[in-house]
Amino acid sequence: MKQALNIAFFGSSLVSAYWNGAATYYRGLIRALHERGHHITFYEPDAYERQQHRDIPDPDWVSVVIYSGQDEGEALRTLELARGSDLIIKASGVGVFDELLEQAILQLRAPNSLVAFMDVDAPATLERIQSNQADPFRPLIPQYDMVFTYGGGAPVVEAYLAAGARECVPIYNALDPHTHFPVRQNPRYKSDLTFLGNRMPDREERVEEFFFRPAAALPTFRFLLGGNGWDDKTMTPNIRRLGHVFTKDHNAVNSSALAILNINRGSMARFGFSPPTRIFEAAGAGACLITDEWPGIELFLEPGKEVLVASSGTDVATLLNDLSPSRARAIGRTAMKRIRGEHTYAHRAHQLEQVLEGRISKSIVSSETHTELCA
């Protein structure tokens, strides 16, 4: 894209992954956009103790603006700082003032400013608005210039268009090779199967099936559980809890296990085509990945060769019991090659530029024409 853009981004957090699974996505995509010459400002609230659990200092490839997570007026004043940007993005799941921001950000639309909604959990959003016709976000959808999603494929695109979206484009999760790569094994993270994921109501049943059930079936195997919310969970003695794992430790975690487990949340599994960041992090580190089954996995990794796919906890136990270290290494290597070749954030940034190419140019031309007519 010839034109460097000023992009304003309102999301949950860029500097902290604490109770914030979208952090890796934001960092990878925004860094890649910066490397292509664009200027990005990321606005995030001081909420959920994220600032006290930072993973990174403010990066030099983005400007980070932090506003109060308790002061509605400050949130609106912060929103005004984005006025005049070429592209203004409101992400889902900011965690505070979501309804307020989703409405107020539309007031920043102008002939030379596009306003987009980026849904980092589109299946959950769509199930919510489909079950509640009075959901306040529903009438706002047609007012956004476009909707981006980080997963969902054709089912999500069709559902958003049916809800009135002008345009809906999936910008999938990907690998940031700057941050996720193979490292030396760390004895602290040695396991036969590791799962990283916060305890969430719409995922816990699937974690019971795909993680806790195999652990019970394989008492001599070592299982490692990372993430928030599991402290009071009853589990078998062969499971060791890590608690919150900072992103700086993810490479060591992914490089030290025989296999890494991915478990999609219920809505993401139903819609499919929604690879979470964990898949790309693990593949980027050359880890052997076992994932629950969901439509669209083959678009990213080839089952049986680049990833192992399980439809039940029994499948996970069987796959793990039959997995030799040499086969695990081979699967990890082929997955890493595929992801690095086709699914990095550089690929996603280029895709985003292609979507914006005509739209941004047209809006700027329209603005210039309007100015000339009014002169």
C-alpha cells in the first residue's frame, strides 16, 4: 500500500496478556503494520489489573495511550484523540465501556476517516445478538464501514452480512516470528501434554473432556495446566498447575512439552475457522500440537501431518499414548514450516492493506472533492 495510514485502535490491552487472550493478536498485527510504514496508536483502559501484570513495556512500534477504566468521561475524551485518523478501530471485548465506545466511536466517522469494528470473538458476539434481538450492538452493525474478525470464515461472514454489516473480512490469527520461536527446553515446563487457557464458562466443559479426562486415563503421564482461574479445581495428581504464564515464557512452555493441547471455546468450535493464537504460538515454536476438532483446521495445518486432531478425550489419550518423541518433533517441524510460509502477521497486514486500498483512497478523494466544492 503506497499510502502510510494513521490508525487508531481501541482494544483490551496491548501491553498485558493478563486475562487478555487477544494481546498476542494485537501485538503481531500492529507490529506488522508498523513495519509496512503505518502509524498506530493503541488506546487501552487501566482495568482488570492488567497494568500491574504487564508482559512488555511500551513498544517502539506503536504509541500506547492508557485511560481510566472507571471514568466514563475520560473514556470519551480519549476517544476524541482519535478523531481525524485514517482508520479508527473499536475491538470487541475491551472489558469496560464497550457499549459506550461502540456507539460513540461512530461519531468519528468522516469523509476521510473509516470506522471499523474488529471482533476478536465473533462466534460469541453473533450467538449473543442472535439470541437477543434487543442487544444494543445489533443496530450499530450497519453503521460501521466494515467489520473485521479474527476468525469464523464463511459462517461468520454470512452471519454478519445478514445482521446488516456493509462488509465483513476475517483477518485470522497468525505467527509473529519476532516473539514465538523454538528455544531450549526448560525442566520446569517438561510435560507429556500442556494446556494453556484461562478458566472460562463456555470452555470448561470442553477442558473437562479434552484435558482432565485424558489425564485421568493416563496416570503415569505428566500434564501441565497454565492459566488463571484453576486454583480451586479438583484434579488428578499427575496434573501440575502453573497459574498465569507470562508471554515471555510461552516459547519455553511450548518447546518443553511432548505435545501442546489446543481447546477451542464452545462457540468457536461450532462456527469453526477460528484458530486461536495458541495454535500459531505453538507451531512457531516447533511444538507438536493436538487440537480439538473444528471445521476449517485444514486451512491452516494438515491433520495427521502438521497437527493431530481429536474429537474426544479418548482420542487425546490415544494420540498421546502412541506419540513418540521423534514423531512429535517431525510434526512440530512441518507445522512450523507451514505457518512461517503462509500464516505470519506480515501476511495478515498485507491482506488488511488490500482490503483498505480502495476504501481509504476513495474516502480521501471524497474529502478533497468536498473541500474544493465548499471553497
